Amino acid sequence: MRYFIQFAYNGTNYHGWQHQPQAISVQEVLTKAVNVLFRDDFELVAAGRTDAGVHAKLMYAHFDTDVVFDKQLMVQKLNSFLPEDITVFNFFEVANDAHARFDAVSRSYEYHINTFKNSFLKNLSYYQFKNLDIDKMNEAAKILLEYEDFECFCKTHTDVFTFNCNITTAYWEKNGSQLIFHISANRFLRNMVRAIVGTMLNVGLGKISVNDVHEIIKSKNRGKAGFSVPAHGLYLTQVVYPYINETK
């Protein structure tokens, strides 16, 4: 049988999701825990990769097993076995051809910025003390909805079949000294969200105009876009599948 496991992690101590030869990854730790408790040997296939330091409030991975298990009990056992920075929420039995990566129809991210130093947000939010024009940043965010080709925000030398993404949501919200950028799309390119945020910050700082964002996207040139903001402010927040309705 094929199952989806629903989980979350604080990525501070990990070199991203995917197995790394010389560094610890979320995939390595979670796979080991699941295999020990299931007394099985299988690999977890996740909805996508996250870079070193990036967090996931909600992530899915699939695996195959013939082991019969109580879902609630297995959640409890895994959470007592796993380190504190990885949490399992649920298991879903799915069709044998269901795929955690290829079947996802939408993914959502948040990028967190704090504008006043907060010691409790270290490794969880990007500290930006300079004044930012949030209204202009939201104007710039709306421009993203007008385009499909986002090569300018993609990490260079990335092997992909297309740079097209369908962005459905992009906006900033302010809550006291915290700013959160929300973005949803059917797919994302490598480093895309961090490059978008860096470009939006340049708008907010007055380094470029709102209209400059049009030219940056049309250029398809990563060198024209903004800097890549630090990974620790980025969170994967939702992955949507046509056959899973429950979210954490």
C-alpha cells in the first residue's frame, strides 16, 4: 500500500530536505525513524526539496509498505522517537500510483521579516531594520500575477524543462514589527521565492521602482533581479492535492 505522511520541520539544523553525502538532512532523519518503527526499508519521496535552513510548516512525502499499522499510534510513536524539530501530523492511505511531488497542484510559501531586533526569532525570520514601503511592495507583488515566465528569479544553471509558473497569490501583510510575504503557485523554480523577496525589498527600499519589476521579469536575466534573501525566513506552508482535503 502507498501512504502519504504529513509532517513539519524547523530547518535550522538541517542541510535541506534531500539526502546529502556530507551533511544531515530532514529526509535522512525522518526516513531512518520511519524505517525503524515500521521495521521496513523504504525511501520517502517528498513534495519537493527545501534548501538548507528553510522550514516547512506542512510537508508531505509518500512511501510504500505492507505493514498494517494504527495511524494515530504510529504518529505518537514517531513524534516520541524523532528530534524536537521534526513533527509528524498524520498518515493518509492513497492510490498506489499517487505521487507526493508530481500530484501536487499547488504549493504555498511564506517569507518572514522582522523590522525590530528579536532574539527569539533568530534563524526563524530575516531581520531588516531599514524602512520599507509596504504599499509599493504590494504593488510590485501584484505584477507577478501578470506573468508566467520567471526565469529571472531562478537560480542559474538549473536544469528545468520550463520556467513557467502559475502564481495565484502574492501579497505582503504587516503585523506590528513583522512582515510576511505570502505566495502560492502550481510550481516554483529553485531559489525563486527568495529572489522574488529580494526584488520586492529593493522596491520597498526605493532602490528600484514598481515598474522596474516588469522589465526585470521580461529580461529573463537573474542578474537583473534582486538579491537572494537568507533561507531562514522561508517557510513552506501548504501543499494541495486533489485527493487530500485535510490540512494541519
